[in-house]
Amino acid sequence: MMYDLNRLGKNAVQAKYELQKLNTESKNKALLAVADALVSESSRIIDQNAIDLKNGEEKGMHPGLLDRLRLDESRIKGMAEGLRQVAFLPDPVGEVLETMERPNGLIIEKRRVPIGVIGIIYESRPNVTADAFGLCFKSGNAVILKGGSDAICSNMAITSVIREALAKEGIMRETIQMIESIDREVAREFMKLREYVDLLIPRGGAGLIRSVVENSTIPVIETGTGNCHIYVDESADLEKAIPIIINAKTQRIGVCNACESLVVHEAVSREFLPKLDQGLKKYAVEIRGDEKVQAVIDCNPASEEDYGTEYLDYIISMKTVSSLEEAIAHINKYNTKHSEAIITENQEHAKKFLNEVDAACVYVNASTRFTDGFEFGFGAEIGISTQKLHARGPMGLRELTSYKYAITGNGQIR
């Protein structure tokens, strides 16, 4: 199998150099063709997705993970729309970031360029296959994908449709390649393919991300899990807070930007929590609260572990605090640097929260569910980076580029 990985790597390197020759118009035309193909071939993709869903149900897969895995016509149209949005976004490749003229007459330009070959290891979210292709392709990168075994049929079908559409546009099929083996040893070998792969991006649960970060010899961008908080401040508009929290918790439970933990100021807890409890009961959300929360509403006790857990389920932890400072300290202790929100009408409190909470995305009076490349206007995303080097938050086209210096002289020597 190592031989096969080397073949994929060599193909990807060849494809990346071919991609660099494509102009923006050609890339956009191909993206639109792929989007149309995904829609026209949706029944073929859904048929293969049904096999994955059946296998998942037989294995007892968690409902939240089944939701991530499921494809229907609406979701496939969403994938296609993401590609269309990417097609209409500005092409970052070739952008001149900075121009300098040195005293000796040298003209130095800092230009945006593709990273090269990007590897992506991900779990049971087949939409990632199309999103990853679109962003990598527009930014001039070849991509090698290693999806999870739970979505293997779906991923292979989507990849096949994309490759066929590319071939019709006269573009190398190897622009996107899928590792079809579900052997974990192959995944580990993929993490060592540094000779060919320039950047590796894991998308999935904490275990997958930790495995990639610890075992890869390829540079990694860590896309973290989402233990996301919402803090209800003492000056919050409580009527505004309830739909924000319900949306963040229940709109889709199996996503990394769902709210997993609520922090409430004790000054509003007695008025607010019973109303929120009634709203959450409509969705059968289990509440795990501290002693002060338990004194106000009937709920299960929260443990220390609960405060640091990404549930991906109809469960939410609740913590009562006596100050904004305590809320910020609690969030910074237990969060995963993903997305955090404050509900407040106090502008100074909002400013302090924005400045002091350590996360990729920090919200005032809005749901954490907006941490998403599509919602940010990126067309799609390759992942949500929770680290601080190179890229942070939803990663779109620009985050998939590097830069190089182009120096023009007129006979200068040193």
C-alpha cells in the first residue's frame, strides 16, 4: 500500500504544477461544471450514501454522527452552491501583497501563491469532499483526501463525479484523489508522505486530530473540536438570549460550532433559567448544572468533566458566575479556542469579552452556529483552525495560500 501512496503523491505533484498554469476563468468554469455535475448525479451519490447510513445504523452510530453523514438532495445542492460561491470569489493566486523598492534599485514583490499539495484526513462528513476540492482547486492546490470508513461509499461517489467533470473540462483527474483504503495503517503512512504533501489538515473528533498532530511528519493545521460557550450577562436582553441559545444548541447537534456549555450571571439566573428550560425541553435537551442552577431548575448535576466536554448531543452544561471576569476565566479554562459568545446590552462588557476571551471566533449577541466558511462568505471552508499560526477560524481561499518574493533587478550584484 505504501507504493500506492507514493503513486498518489507523485500524481498530486504533477497535478499541482498543471493547476498553476490555469487562469482564473478556467478554474471558475471547471468549478461551475463540477457543481452542475453534483446536482445532476445526486441520485447516484444518495444511493451510495444510503449504504453508509445503513452500515452506520447497524453499527449503532450516534445520531449526531449519522446526521453528519446523511446526504439528501438539499444538502447536495448546498455542496454545489458552495462551489458556485467559490467560483465567484476573487482568485487569491497572484495577488501582490506588498511592493518594496530597495535603495540599490531592486524591486521586491510579495506575491500570493498556492501551498502545493494538501492532504486532508476527515471523518463522517462527506460534504467535506466537495468543500475541500473547491477551495483547494480555486487556490491552485492539488488535494489528497482520506475520509473515514463510515463515509467511504459517499466519498468515493462524490470524488468520482468531480473527477469526471474535471476530465470533461480537460483538467487532470488527479487534481483530486481519494485514498480508498479504510486501513488505519494506511492513514498513518499517509501522515508520513512529506516528500509529496505540503500541508495536512485533520477534520474530525478530538481523537483523530490528536493522532494527526502527534504522528504526522507533514506540517499540520489543527482544526479543533468545539466546546463552545454562551455567556448570559447580567445586562442581557433575556428575550433575545433564549432563541440564540436554542439555535446554537439544537439547530444541528453534531457540529463543532454548536453550543455545549452555558454560563449565566447569578443576577439573572432565577428569572432566565426557567424560561430557557421550557424552551430546551421542546428539544429534549438534558441540562447538567452546578448547585445554583439546580436550585432554580430541575436538572442533573454537572461534573468537572462536563464543563470540558463537546457532547455533539442534546446535552448542555450550565455554570453560574457572579461576574464577567469569572465568566471569562471559566470559558478560557474549559474552551477549545473555537467559538464563544456573550449576550449583553453593556457595550463595555461586550468589548471586554471580545478582547479577553481566547478563541478563534468571539460573538456578541449572536449564535455560535455562524462560525462557518459559507456564513462568513468564503463559499465553503476547509476547516476551522483553532491554532494561531498561519490560519485561525474558518479557512477559506486565502488561508490555503502561501507567498513568495519576486525580485526584479537591473544588473545589481552584492
